[in-house]
Amino acid sequence: MIGARQETPEEGVPQGSPLSPLLGNIMLNELDRELTVRGHKYVRYADDMMIMCKSKRAAERTLVSTTSYIESKLYLRVNREKTVVSHVSKVKFLGYSFYVRAGECRLVAHPKSRARMKTRLRAITSRSNGKGDAWRKQTLSYYIMGWTQYFRYADMKSYLRGIDEWLRRRLRMCIWKQWKRIKTKMRNLQKLGLSKQKAYEYANTRKGYWHIADSWILSTTITNARLKQAGYIFFSDCYKLPATAY
């Protein structure tokens, strides 16, 4: 479907089609065998591939010979823009990037993957999406569990703690906006343990939603424990630090 118009493609496989990785494995099976015969260390997922070499010069030679094999023997096109010779620390592969520590190659979520994650969280926790608390809780749960499962091999425990703090602030911002009226804010703050004087003071504040969401008052009334009790889950709840290096 292109907008409201249906089109029937005559060649190629639609981007994102479930058939695409299957066809990639079929077409590139011969390449796997060829690289194994040549003694290369490589990793491939569908049509995404990394070939590891000991030096930049060796990598450049491998790029030329492998590209020639793919195009002349398998009759496939190599994307010249995405195919590069680079140090492992500058590579993005399936959303991951890599670094070396104590002689071991470790995995982290690539900066672009992290940026996309925060963009998605902003959309889910928007103050004006009109979807309601139930939708927000369920959508956040699905997204957080899926994201942490996919990036479970990455080292990012401290990073996710920071993301959780930022996410809780956004949730407090949403809740504060939902209360709307001064009387509602006063009543709810008092229910959460705030004195009448402090509740009156904060209910009448002119500070913006994002600013008030980081205040001591909301942090000690809409606490982390109460957010969890309300049904929200966070990245640190789902993520387990990998036990081994990859």
C-alpha cells in the first residue's frame, strides 16, 4: 500500500518483508562457504556482514576480493555507501557498537540506537498524545522489555540507570499535567503525604511541567516505588549485566 493506493511490485523484495532475511540466507550461503575456505573470521545476519581482519591493509584487500566475488559470482550488488573499512570501535552492526577492554571486545548499544530509543520514549510519554495511562503503561512495558531483550549483550547498566531517572521525570510530568486543576493538585499531594501548606504552595506554582517534574516535592510524593506500584516498569528492572565478553 502506497498511501491509499495499492501497487503490485514486479521485482525485488519489499523492504522489511519477512521473506527478505530468508532470501538473504539462501543467496549468501555460497559466500559463507567461500569466506570459510579463505580462512576469514566473519559474522553475518541476513545481508548484514562483518569480516574481521588483522590490519587495515588486509581489510582493504579483503573488501576488494569479496566485493568482486559477490558481484561476479553471485550476481548481487554491494552497497558501496554502507560498505566500509573501519576499526571495530567505529562500526555499527545490528544496532550495536563495540569497544576493547582488557584485550576483549565488548558490546554496547550504538549511539544511534540510544537516540532512537529516547525519541520513542518521548513519543510514548508525550503530555498531549491523548492515549491515557493504561495505554502508556502497556506500551512502555512492551517497548522496554523488547529493547532490553534485544540489547541484553550490551554493557550499559549505568547508562540505563540514567535513562530510568529521565523516564521517571517524564512520567511525573504527565501525571502533574493530568491533575490540571489547583484543587485536584492540592488534594492529590495531600493524599501522598504532603502538608496542606506545601500542597497549596506547589499546587499554585507557575513553574513549567518539565521543571516541576524534577522538584523535590514530586520526587517525594510520586516516588519511584509508587510509580512501580502503579504498573510502570523500567529498564533497570529488565536488564541483566552480561556475564561474559563477546
